[in-house]
Amino acid sequence: MTTVEAGTAVLGRPAPRRWGRLAAVLAGRGTVLERSLPSTVLFAVAASLLTTGTLPVANGELVLAALASAFLATLVARLVTRPAVAADVALVVPLVHLGAAGLLSAGTASAGVLFLALPPALTLISGPGRRGVLVAALGTAAVLLLPVLLASSTPAGALSGALLLGPLAVGLGGLGVNETARRLGGQAARIERLETERAVLLAQVQTRADELDLATRMLAARAQTMTSVIDAVTEQSIIGTDRDGIIRVWNPGAEKMLGLPRPEVVRKRSILEFHLPEELEAAAEEGESATGLAALVHAAQEHGSDVRDWTYVAADGQPRTVSVAITPRTDDQGSHAGWNFVGTDMTEARATERMKDQFVSLISHELRTPLTSILGYLELVLEDEDQPLTEEQRSYLTTVERNADRLLRLVGDLLFTAQVDAGHFTLKPEDVDLATVVRSAEESVRVTAAAAGVEIVVDVPEGALVLHGDAVRLGQACDNLVSNAVKFTPGGGRVTLSLRTAWQTADGEVSAEPRPDAAPVAQLAVSDTGIGIPSGEQGKLFTRFFRASTAQRNAVPGVGLGLAITKAITTAHGGMLDLVSSEGAGTTFTLTLPRPAA
Amino acid sequence: MDAALPALADVATPDTAGVRVLVADDEDDIRALVGLAVRKAGCTVVGSVADGAAALDLARAELPDLAVLDVSMPGATGLEVCAALRADPATSRIGILLLSAGASLEDVAAGLAAGADAYLAKPFQVAGLIHQVRALTARQPA
């Protein structure tokens, strides 16, 4: 803005415009009317002098003719505007004025009146070209001659001298004046041209200034929008720093989280003042970078962004666990300008997670300890060969043992889901024969199925079907599916376990034949002719503690953890768990697991 | 942990007479159960204590062939007792079997890192514990 104003001030100075116009008139480049004005004024003065009697009237007719022709010529000059005739009129009007001066001189018998011939003569002389000079010289001679011809009172000697010298002086002087006028005219033309150029430039500058003003206002509006959005964030800290970590942006969320108002922080503090030095050192060691800011932004620099927990130290010295997303910031040129730190206070959430972990591990420990005693002593009683039990006693104690085992499995399932939740679930991968896993799952439910009158059909390939996975967890997943199928199938029904090799494309399509764009998989389908799952509930089936309405109506025991665990195990193995079910007709669960290429 | 043990067939009929075992668990019922299993394995219980510090003192005084230690105990944890026994040349040759109600891979790894010979998750089968005790004590040049 400052630059533009300065430019406008220089170019917009009004003075040269007025002087330029005057120079143009003097140089004979004004309009015909403008150039005839001086002589018209002098004729008006002469007319008033005649009226007051200051100037004596010798011949009234001549005086009237002189004044009439002079003013008529001025009137003509006023009326002529067409450029085509303007050049001729420009010669005629001063010539008429010249004649009028001669007539007035004769009419007043006063030689002094002849000075009226000077302005029109000058006008002719100063006009463009040398033609005016010639006309002026001849005109002057005519004017000098006119009173003589009309009055014939002047002595002949003086007359012949004046007749010779007058036009000569006018001619020679006229040439000089004409040359000066020509030069002046050239300069005036240049001034005019410069003035036009200046006006164009001025217009351009004004346009640019307007555009700049608009852009500035748009930018200001945009900045205002951004600021108001950032200021509206009160639950997340948004901190922007320059490349050296000096804080430039500090939103109300940061004020609230760290207890310092913006004026005390912006340009005054480094982001590092809110971090624990030991945490930065640990990060530096881990990322093999320098400590300080380098350690803080190392991962973001490597990967474009980084989200992890950091400890912020608030103004009151309290540590806050904050999940911070770090991204580099660029300026309008696209070069690195600093860093953005967007933080969410996770102190309470992390404390809750820790408590949950501790609670689960405590409960698990506290439940396992009494179960250890129950199962241990039961085993001693049941296996005591010295004091054999009666069949009835054995039956009762076996029931106790079975329920204690069930309790133990429940504890295991709870602990497992808690581990999955906390992300502590790890696989112990090895080569696993899925065919063996399926056969042993069948074995484990054989007795229960037989008791319930459910037939089990096993359709497993002859040889081994080996894949890479955690044998214990895969066994657990398989057991869950098979025991579910038996549990939800009424007597007289059938459960089919079929295992096959297949190929799966990236979009999930499975075919029995190898295809070049498909990866080898193992597929276990567990089908039953059971009570089925209502279609509206199938989406929630893998949610922890969810139990289908059909399960509840038929009073099938369970807590709703089995499928959630099976799903977690499948996902951890990079596999998929799908189901097809219709209420009253049965359910098929399909477990698809990646297997190594043969 | 299986790799640390001789195959069960090798210890089917071991001579465990005179093998001295220390039992430490803060749960009275489990301590008694472990004591029973140790005796069923043919060994002698030389001490039965309910906290880690007492277990360490007794191990130093009695120098048993095997210490069956619960992991979570007052005084000192089973892992701490295990590390202390291994650090002292006088007690470093004592066989150590850890018992714990935590059964994750991390727990097993921590137990073995502390210097235990074997690790058994609670609840354990009494028969399994008897086999472990026999297997660990049969290694000793009794």
C-alpha cells in the first residue's frame, strides 16, 4: 500500500497539467478560439476606449467595420470545431483580426492602434509551418498600407520606410518566433504524450492497487476464518512453531491444557519447554537422532507425520499424557517453515486403560488362585487310587470339575479379550497343520454332540494342510466354531466341518482352482442345521458379550465372547471370518486363512 | 520351557529319595497342595513358607535341591528370589520351578529370564507338577 500511495502522489501532481495547456496555447497548438482570445480582448479594450471617448473616432464607418469584423471572426472561431476546416480558419481568423486592426487604425487616425495587429500577427507566426509567417508579413504590410490608402495624410517618406521596415521586421521576427513556437510545440507535444502515458500508468497502478487491496482483504478474511476455527478448539492443543521450535501459534486448547495464556508463550517460549528432557533423550536414542527438537520431530520428518503419546508439563508442573500429531508446516513458497503439534489430552484415558489392564490382570489372578486349589484337590480326590470313590461320588465330583474348567475358560477368555483390546495380544507363530486342528476340535466335542444327538461330519483332506500360525490360538478359534455349531443345533441335526485349499483374489473372491492373481488360502467351513441367527443381528455377532436373540430364546448357555475371540484370532492371522445364516435353517461360518504358496 | 526339561520317559522311575524341596506360596491351600505333590513325587519338603524373604533365607540355610516358588508373594516376588538365588554362588545350583497365575508369554519369558529352570501356570494339573518336580530333581547328581 505504501508504495502505491507514493507513486500516486508523484504522478498525480496537478501543476504540470495546467502549465502544459498554457505551453500548448503559446506554441500555437491551442484551439482556434483560444488563440484568437488575446486579440479579441484587445479589440474589446479598444471598443471600450472608443465608447468612453479616450480614443477619438475619425471615421465612424471604418471603426464600426473594424470592430464588427473582429468580433465576427472570433464568433466564427468559437463555432468552428471540425478539424478538417480548423486549419484554414486558424489562418483566416487572425488575418481578419489583422485587417480589423488596419481598419481601426484608419478609422481612428491613430498609429498607436496598430499595436492591435501584434496579437493576430503573433498568432499567425506561431502557427504550425512557415505559411503563417508569410501571411503575417503580407498582412502587416497591408495593415500599414490601409490607413494610408484610406486617409492619404501620412508623409510619403515616412510611409515608404514604414512599409519596407514593418513587414521585414514582422517577417524576420516572425521566422524567429515561428521557430521558437515550433520547438515549443514539439515540447508541448512531448509533454502531452508523457501526460497521456502517465495517465495510462496511473490507471494501471490504480487497477493494481485495487487488486492488491482486494487480495489483501481476502487474505485477511481467510486468516480470520482460520484463526476463529483454531480459537474454537478448546479441548485440543494446537501449537505451531517455527523451524527452531519457537512457538508462534498457541490456541485456547493449549492455554487450557498447559495453563499459560497466549501472550506469555508466543515468540517467547520453545515447544521443548513443555517436554520432559528424559523423554526426548529416549526418543533420540530410539530414532538415532540428536536430542531436543530433532528427537521430537524426527519421525514426522521421516514419514511426513507422526502420532504418539508425549508427556507435556503444564505451567503448574503437572505432567499430562498427550497424544500429539506432529506435521511439518510449509510457507506460501512451499519451503519448510516449522512444525504443527495437535494434541489431545489422554491423561485420564490412559489412566483408565492402565486401571482396566490392572483390573483384568488382578481379577484373572484372583480367580485363578482359588481355581488352582479347587482343581488341584479335585484331581487328588479323583485320582486317589488308595481310596477309590463310589460311582455316585465320582459323578458329582466330575460335575464340579467340569464347571470349574468352564469357569477357568471364561477367565481365560476375559483375559484374552482384554489383551486384544489393549493391543497386548501376540501370536506365537509356527507351522500348524490345520487338518489336525480340525480333527482335534471334532474330538473335543464328540461326546457332547453324541449326548445331544447331533451328527458330526468331518470332510478334511487326506494329507496335512500346513500354514503359518499360532497352534494354540487357531485351535481355540476352531474349537469355538465347532462347539458353537453343536451347541446351537437341536437333536437330530448335523454339523459339517469341511476343510479345503482355495485361492482368493484381492477383492475377496474365492475359487477352488489356482488363479494367477489369487493368493493361496485355507478355508474351513463349519455348517450346522441349527436355530440360525436373525439377519438383523448378524452384524453385531462378533461384538463382545453380544448374544443372538435365538440363543437367548433357546436358553443356550454362553456369555458372548467366543466369536469375538475367534474373530480377533482370525484377524491376527491375516484371515477373514464370514457367516451365512438363516433363522431356523442353520448357519455356516467360513474361516479363511492365508497359507504359504506351494 | 519344554526344551529345558528332559523327556518324561527319562524320569518315569527316577530315584528321588532324599531329594530336598523348598515350597513357597502365600496361598495356604496351594502351598499345601504343592507340598502334597512334592511328597507324591517321592521328595522331602524341607521348608514351606508364605513369603519371598523367608523363602530366600530358608534356601540359603537349607540349600535344597529344588525350590518351588510362587511368582506373586509378599516380601519378595518369586522372580526376585529366583534372581537372588542365581546371583549367589552358594545357591546358584538350586533347581527352581516357578508357579504363577499369570500365563502370558511375557510372564513365562520373565520367569525364565530371572533364571528359573521351569515355569508352570496356575491352575496346574497335580500330575503335571509331580512330573516337573521329578524331572528337575532327577537332573541333580544326588
